[in-house]
Amino acid sequence: MSKEFTMTMTMKILKSAFAGLILSVTGFANATLILTDVGYTGPGLDLTAYQNGSYNFTFGPEVLPGGITFTAAPGGGGNSGQGSVIGQGGYGLGANGSFGGAAVYIGVDSGTGYADLTFDTEVSFFGAYMNYAPDFGDNAFISALDEFDNIIETWDLTVSGPISTPGGFNEFEFRGIDLGNSTFKTLRFGGNYLLLAATADGNPDGRNNDIPEPSTLAIFALGIIGLASRRFTKQ
């Protein structure tokens, strides 16, 4: 084999690897931390099956609707020693208040460790309603992992997307990850007793409710009647 041929092949391999690296970096460079549910189209977190009045402590795996598998590795096995919460019950968030009542949620239930949501089919974005207990344990974070559990992107929520709900009850903010042109296999979240809410006070869509109040509908109807009567009078 000639030196020229060997050099040519080596250069082709290097160029191919470099091109792949550029594409990979370009895809990840578009990664963003989602800070609002405005315009978010899913996938969503459906915990309807766990709306049973129990904490349902578990390490998983728990198969959720939409091809999502939940597993948990909370520090110390969680406060109960039996895993993380996937259900209902009182859950303290320190300065950010608490969760309870009708709220259904996944709570890591430890200031350290984490929980995973692994997707059957890789996704480019995922978000959920979240809250955490400031200053309890490690900083709250969310990470996107590939199929080999390598971290693609990670965000410290206390720095890049802080949530502040002083003394609130069933309060939360929407947070998530968007990798743009790339995809990820698992969303990992943990630190500060981080929780992901699927409902609060029976409203699965969180605090966004675009259904007009009855008084608004009545005012609108009266306005239409008024316009119609004016037009009839002129004729």
C-alpha cells in the first residue's frame, strides 16, 4: 500500500469525522432551556393513573402513557427510603411553599439524586410544570441524555431558570429542554426536591385556561344583540 494512498484515506476519514463533529456541535448549539408553555405542543406528562390519593413511592420502572418510562435514584432512597413520589400527598418546597390536595406529581423526594423520564422514541424537546425547594440539597437541574446515558445538555434551574413561588400552594412554572435539530432519549431531573406536576387543583393544563367566564360571554352576547338592533333600526 503506497504512502499516497494511506495519506488520502487518512485525510478522508479525518474530514468525515470533522464534518460529523461540526454537525453535532451545530445541533447542540441550538439547544435552549424552555421557560414558558406558550406555543408548547407536547409531548406531555400524563399521571392520571396515579391520581389515587397515595404517594406511590417507587424506584420504578413505571410505564407512563405516551411511551415514557419513569425510574428514580433519589439520594438516600428518598425521605421514605422507598423511592420517589409519583402520585398525590403533601410535599414541602421550603420557601416556595408546598404541593398537595388534588395535585398529581412526580417528586424526587430528596435534595440529592435524580429521576429519569426515558422516551421509547427520541424527542427533540420536552417540558413540564416544575417547582423545587430552594437551598435544600444540590441545585435543581434538568438534563438531556442520549441512548447511552451520556449528558448532552444540562441546566442549573436555580441559575438559568429560577422558580420563585414564596409560600405558594400548588404553584409551578414551565421548564423544559429543546435541542433544536438534535434529539435525546432521557430527561433527567433532580436536586432541591424537584418535582414535575401533571395537574394542580384538578386542572390538567396548569394555570392556562382560555375558556371565557360566564360574565364575559354575557357581555359579548349583549354586544352582538346591540349591533344587530342598530342595523335593523337603520334599515
